[in-house]
Amino acid sequence: QVQLVESGGGSVQAGGSLRLSCAASAYIGNSNCMGWFRQAPGKEREGVAAIYTGGGSTYYADSVKGRFTISQDNAKNTVYLQMNSLKPEDTAVYYCAFRAWSGCAADSLRRPQVFHYWGQGTQVTVSS
């Protein structure tokens, strides 16, 4: 069982930045896939970014490319999501997800069901 705890959400004006953190209860530096998903009210859960912890390959949704950056710190068992140039449409609950002993691919963002563990979510609100 892997526990994930997100932090760093909050309220920010459009154009601002936030950095989300996801602390895992297990070592993340093996061949795992960790991702960030988000869900806005009345919408389906959407994949935002993913990272293959075994090699550092990253994947992004088109809607956040160039604005968001996913990274890992194996010493802290933590994955980060740096979010810049935030827009009101980025408002959502952001969830961290962990897929054990598996690679990542771009379509991992479209398949939340393949992730084994999820955090409780952190709210991000962007005002115009």
C-alpha cells in the first residue's frame, strides 16, 4: 500500500504560479509512473502530467504544455507539479497518482484506471 499526500494548492490570480507536492510513503525512484490529474466540477478527471520515475521521461496534456512542469525528488519520495501562467480554466481539484512497477506513456494521461494509488486531492482556484 502506498499513501500519497498532496499539498501546495490554493487560490491565485490568473497569470500566477503554484507548486504542488505529492509525498509518497514508498520509494519512488524505481520503475514507477507518477501522474497528476485534475477534476473540475461537472467534468471528468483529466490527466495533466506524468513522469516515469525510473528514467525521468515526462508527458503533458496539450492544455498545459509549456506552462506546467512535473519533476521528482527521489531523496524525498516526492513529485512536484510547477504550474506557471495559470488560467481560470486550470481551476480544479488536483490529484496525485502512482502506478507501481510500470512505465509511463502519453496515453497514461488518458487512462486514470491504470494507476494503483491516489491522493486525497488539493484544490487549485484561479481567478480572473
